[in-house]
Amino acid sequence: MAHTIGIDVGGSKVLGGVVDESGTVLASARRDTPRQGGQALTQTIADMAQELMSHHDVSCVGVSAAGFVSSDRKTMLATPNITDWNGVDLDKELTDLIGLPVIIENDANSAAWGEAKFGAGRNYEHIMMLTVGTGIGGGIVVNGSLYRGAFGIAAEFGHMRVVPDGHLCGCGGRGCFEQYASGNALLRHAREAINASPQIARNLLSRGDGTVSGLTGAIIMEAARDGDSVALAAFNTTGQWLGAGVATLSVLLDPACVIIGGGVVQAGEILLAPTREALERTMPFAGKHTYPQVIAAELGNEAGLIGVSDLARL
């Protein structure tokens, strides 16, 4: 079979690659995401696909992006971080520009499929993946098949309500899971600890510009690896929320394994250990049934493009 192209669209960058049937990326390309979004972004994707096609025999193209995708995988219904891409029939627009069949998929679904087929979940039939970055995305694979739901928007785990009348979320709701267990939540937990006891945070603040607002996730991660108590506490709080959420989702979905991906999982066991502890402590009927394994994703930034390239074949 000819190779396929996977293109993963993010808020700041577009990653593309030619992928073979074993999930190996044979060639790759990268572009900045046009700020104006819309047609400029669609053209960027088409240009990238044509560049990759010029050196490889390619049968089809898969495109993944954050947002709601129609159940027929043709239309971007809503995109929270991309301008002027709501209600766009990307299948038609890109097929006209590229000249090959195109499918559209949610980015977290694509990453989940990539990990299930070629990465950390390859030995499991039932997996759940959470991508923990700025927010929280998700994907579900049941009996070896990606579960999208009746309308194509299943596994939006980040918008599960966990705190009544909690923090306001970008979706318009309050108390969403991602407000407590995401990369942005990690920053909030660190800033709240610093504001409560500034004297204990001198080391952490000295790694940035000296201000609370100057902290980044990367700074907190580096400090946690060096044993900084405030940074470790922020990761512990994030992991506690994450594990409790995974416990709730596991009662619903009963996965064999839960894969944690996204930028925050680069902290490794600093995040995963408290996540597992909270899962075991908060799981209903604790100790009376088998818990899912909680493991780190393996494919990194290429999970989405690898996954959507394979989904394009199906």
C-alpha cells in the first residue's frame, strides 16, 4: 500500500509527515500556524501535503486539529484556538487543493489512535488517553476501534465538571476538569502556593524573572526535577486531581490502560506517581477490582500525525 500523510495542526505550529504502515515517519515538515487561520491555514496544509507528496507515493491525507469534528470526518465544527475555521468543510477544500482523499480528525483522537496502534497502548485493546497540555484532551479505543460517539465529539474529558461553580473555563462552564489537572492548572497551583507563602518560593522565582507572572510550566518542571518543594507540591496537586478524574472516567469506561500524553507528562514520575496514588485512593470499590495501568505516552509530538495518517487508511 502507498504511504499516507498525517498533518497535525496546533495553535502555533503545523507538523506533517509521510508515514508507512508500521507507523514510521519517513519524511517530515513544519510550518508556523498562520495567525489569521481560515483560508491561509487551509492553504498552508495543502502546500505542506504537496511538498511531502513530491518525493513519495501517497494515497491519502489525514489532518488532525483541536476542536469538534463532524462524525463523517469532513467538517471542522468548532476550533477554540484557531481563527475563522468554524463550520469549514475541510474535506472538500483540501481535496480540491491537494487532489487526494482527505479525512479530518480531532487531535486528541488522532494521538490516542497513534499511541494505541504504534505506541504505549499497542498491547491493549481497551485504552483511554488524556493529553495534558494547556487544557486536557482525550481519546478512547474500545475493542481496538476508536470511539467517536454519536456526533463525533466523544472523549472531551477536559470539560467534565469536577467542581460545582468552580473556576471559569474557556468553554463557558465552571469547574471543568482541565481547570484543575492541566498545564495551566499546574501554573495556578504553583502561583497560589507562592502567594500564600512567598518566603518559601525564592528558589522557584529566581529561575524566572523573579515574579509570579513570569513562571512557566518549563520552569516549574525543571525546579521539580531539582527537588524544589513548591514545584513538587504543584505537581502533586495536579496529579491528585488528574488521578481522581481518571478514577471517575475508569468507572465509566473500564480501560485496561490509561495513557498520559501532552507536554506535562515530560515530568515523568513526578506527575505519574501522584496520579496513580490518587487513582487507587479515590477509585470506587477500591481494592475489589483491577485498576487500569497508568503509563506515559511514547510517540511525543508525532503521535497526532502518526495516528491521523493511519486513520486516513481506514
